[in-house]
Amino acid sequence: MSLRLHLPNFQQCSSPLSSSFSLPPCFHVPCSQRRWPHATWSSSIACHLPQQQQSVAVIEKNETSTSVLSERKVIRFGLPSKGRMAADTLDLLKDCQLLVKQVNPRQYVAEIPQLSNLEVWFQRPKDIVRKLLSGDLDLGIVGFDTFSEYGLGNEDLIIVHDALGYGDCRLSLAIPNHGIFESINSLRELSQMPQWTASKPLRIATGFTHLGPKFMKDNGIVNVTFSTADGALEAAPAMGIADAILDLVSSGTTLKENNLKEIEGGVLLESQAVLVARRKSLVEQKDVRCRTKEILERFEAHLRAVDQFTVTAHMRGSSAEEVAGRVCSQPSLSGLEGPTISPVFCKHNGKVTPDYYAIVICVPKKALYKSVQQLREIGGSGVLVSPLTYIFEEVTPRWKELLLKLGL
């Protein structure tokens, strides 16, 4: 096997691969400066230039990277790569007729055929936020907790939709339910415990090293220290490496099973999936605004329809106005803006007359049965119930709010 050295602007050289291998004298580099970051022993290895020439090469590389970034035209949309959040995000997009096409499940880039000039990039949620800040992404979907922790309050990040309807959880402080904490049930009581001093502070294990200290500072709690940890935080107090934990909680079952409890005033924030964007991309690139508007309108139309049913019934009446009056007298039959009333024509003895009127209303799922009962009470019959898929409005309220935030 031979070692081939690829040298820019120099003639290639080769040498047998052995333990006594060294660079030719003309390319000798002191040991302290030898670096092989791009070595590929299976095929070839790069021979580095002396330090002065290396510096020039690095500058040229950086200039090229900046140029490529500034010339990027395709819109990049970051999605969670793993876990429940990833699956729920893909489901939402599919429900909005935005099917993500991934050629290979191992690839990190995909496309949404309905959205031209847009790439989907699968990333860890925290990396989505970081890459929005760096300009490597234009849009993304993450949990509000991740947005808050890694966004660091940066004004170049903006929330486009704050309630996508999944990933619900809360960032909460939890303490043991026994020992010295048995009678402690609030943040105020926890902070006033005499055990915490400057030399022996309250120890909190968490992965939220930005939000945690900020929360304690905002609440005037000074004798506290944080240790960085990821996963299985519930075991930290039992192991004696922390007094409390600050972590995401959904049902609270895991806390109870590990003899931990939440306390009053200890919830830092409520979280769910949010659609976020880079403000600079929205302001400076019309294509980004257009794609963002379409995604937002699809989300809004679907999410508004999720909890609604279309209810249709027939009702006898002297006129559409008379029937509408009876329908509007019932509190559960108002619909989105009011009922739609239209004549149902029947033929009798060769003559066509409107014997019935068809009523169409939108009803919340939780009020469905009550609404059907009220329709029957005022003379409705033949009640049909259908699920709704989308409710598009003339102007999407969140889009108007976004334009105001952007000053457009």
C-alpha cells in the first residue's frame, strides 16, 4: 500500500507507508505544527503546507464559505430529527398536505414537493435554534422550551406560530417528597430553608443552564448552584449529587415514581411546539416570506378545523329568515359566524316548492351532542355530522401580527 500526498500547486509525491515515514525535506513541518485533520488512510491523505502558507489557505477557505452563505438562494427549514417531536411534526405537515419526501431515512436533507425552492434539514432541536441564529436555517419547528433556552432572547429569532398543538410539557422545579423537603410545598418555602448558605447552596441538576439561573435570579434566590446534566435527572437527588432538579414534565408520573414533587411557583414556563423563523430572512427575502405565509396559513386552517365538526340538518319553516331566527336562539348553534340557511326544493303534484331548509353550522367537538339536541328541539331532522379538515380565513390573524412585528 502506498501513501499519496495531495499538494496544491506542487507535484505529487509518494512514499511507502511505514513506521519510519516522514515528509520530504522541502515540506518538513515542525512536530508542534503537524496536523492531519483530513486524513483518510483508506485512500489518500493531505500533506499540509508550512505555517505561513497554511494561514493563507485558511483565509481563502473562510472567504469562500462566506461567499457561499451570502449567495444561498434555497430556503432551509429545520425539523426535529428524532423522537416524539419529530414524528408529531411530520404528522402535522402531512395533515396540512405538506408531505416530507426523504429519499433515504439516514439522510439529513429532504424536500416538500408542494413548497418549491425549499429544503428540509433534520437536526437536533437545539441545533435548529443555533443554526437559525447563525443564518444556516431560515425556518424551524422546535419546542418553546428549546427556543427559550438556546435562543437566549436574541431579537433575530421570531415566533411565527406559538401553538402547534403537540409537544405539551412544562419546565418545572422538583424536589424530594421526604426528608427535609417533606413539608416544603412552594418556591418561597424552599428559598427560606436555613440549610442553604453561600458555602452550602441549593444544588439543582438541569439541562437548562440559561433559563434555570435566570429564573432563580428573577426570584431573588442567590444561594443556589446548577450542575449540567442530560437525561435521567430524577435519579440525581436519590444519588446525593443534587438537592432538586429542573426538567421538563408532562404528566408528572415519572416524578412521583422517583419520590419527587413539583412545588407552587416552581414552573418556569409552559411549552409546546412552535414555528420559528430568522427575522433577517423574513425581512430581506421575499421568497422566505412567501413560503412562511403558505406554511402558516396551512397550519392555521388545519389547527382551527381540528376541533370542529360540520353539522347539517333539515328543518321546516315559512322562510329562511324564520328558520335562522330559531337556530340563532340556541347558544350552541351560532357556528363560526352564524348558520348557513338554504332552501331544499321538493316536487309535489308537478310543482317544485321549498318544503324544507337546510342548516349548516360548525360545532366544536366538545359541544357536538348538546348542539344536536338543540337542533332536534327546534325541529331539525336528518342531522349529518362530518369532520372538518381546514377552515381558511380571508386573512390569517397570525400573518397580520407577524407583519406588524417585522414592520412590513
